[in-house]
Amino acid sequence: MEQLKIGICGVSGRMGRTLVRYVLGRDDVVLSGATEKPDHPWIGQTVKDCIKDSDCPIPVVDDPGQAFRRVDAIIDFTSPAATVSISEVASTLGIVHVVGTTGLTDEHLDVLAGAAGHAVIVRAGNMSLGVNLLVELTEKIGAALDADFDVEILESHHRHKVDSPSGTALMLGRAAERGRGAANPKSPPHFHVGNTGPRKRGAIGYSAVRGGDVVGEHDVIFAADGERVILRHIATDRAIYARGAIAAAIWGQNKPFGEYDMADVLGLKATSQP
């Protein structure tokens, strides 16, 4: 079987290094491109030089167009601005762009939607199997319980995470809204800060914890008088996100151009239809 050629953006980051090690440990994919931002000290060196226990001669460059011109899929866990730039490269090359970047605004998403006219874009706030099952369960429970059940999303991450709430927390909140009948949920996150007054019926609240080396923990709490339903996912290894990203890259091959998510990759949308 021919190996799928993978390009990785931001190889020096936590997810970048995890992705590199995960790809190098598999037989069905091969690392064929690696980028970092301009002026990064890794530029001009090889992956082997920069990442311990790797044995890959691919150079780290700052030009995505050069790095990814011969890859089948780009995997991107970087920053919103970088992701927008990478989407243009993917669109020009007509290849799969797997986006795990969080903190994207409506303006960023508009650019990705345009790029999806000439590329397969698979985007998710979280690419783990368990989290995407949690999203499905959250929507189902949201549909089963009325607004007498207050919904709270509690998420915890490492001290270096810059966006809040996490992309996964927003996925879960939107799922609860869809379950309650919202066709296109985009209500702004509500944080309990200061004298906010009594909670509004039907509001979805978010709380964020940042500290240590927490990979990712998410709780969805449905709380009513006298009872609570709590859903939880705990991630202890970033390799689960790498595994999901590679699955998305493989799944996206030969698919029609457009925007997809992990529910498409995992077949959850098809199985959830009546």
C-alpha cells in the first residue's frame, strides 16, 4: 500500500512534535513536509536535528507552498492567522487540510469556507473519538431535557493555552443548543464573572481552568432542582488528537471539495439519522 504523504504545520509546538512522532511511528503514512514560522530557530534544520528520537531528514522551512507542494494532506494545529494562510495553500494545491486550530473567528471561518471550494477541509475543535462521541451524547441529552436543566461546560487545560473557552467546550455548548432546537447555534459564551444577577433560563455557561500540564478535561453538566447529569471526557495523551487527525487526512482523500468535521470522518452523522 502506498504511503499517504503528510505535511505538518508548526512542528515545534506540543501538537506539532506529537504529530511528527505519531506519523513516524506508522507504516501507512510518511512525513513529507514540515513548517515553522519565519525566523524560528528550527528553520533550515531537519526534523531529525530538532526532535529527539526522530530519524527524518525532511527540512523545516517557513514557506508552506514549498513544503507542501508534494503532500496529500496538511495537518494544522497552529494559530488562526496561520491557519487562514495555510488554507490558501491547500486551496491552490487542491489537497486535504485538516484543521485542529482553535480560537477561529467568523472572519477566519469565512476564509476557510472560501478555500473549501477548491480543497477538502476537515475542521474540528477536537479530533479525538471520545470527545466526538461526547458531542453526540450532549446533543441527545440536550434534546431530552428541557431548559429547566441548566447547562454548564467546564474545561481544563495546561497553563500555555491562550484561547478560552476551548474549541471543544464551544463544540459541546453548540451541541447542547442544537439539541434544544437551535438550527445554527452561535450564542456567545457566558462566563459567571462579577455581579451577573440570577441565571437566565436556558443560558449555557462556561468555566475555564488553566494550569500545569493538563492535556484536556471537559465536563458537561445538566443541573436541575434535585438532580444533575454529568458527562465527562479526560485526555491524558495528545496522541489521541494525532490519531484523529491522521484518520481525517486518510478519510479526506478523493472526497468532494468542501468543509467537513470529525462527525463525518467517524460516520456519526450517518448513524444518527432516523
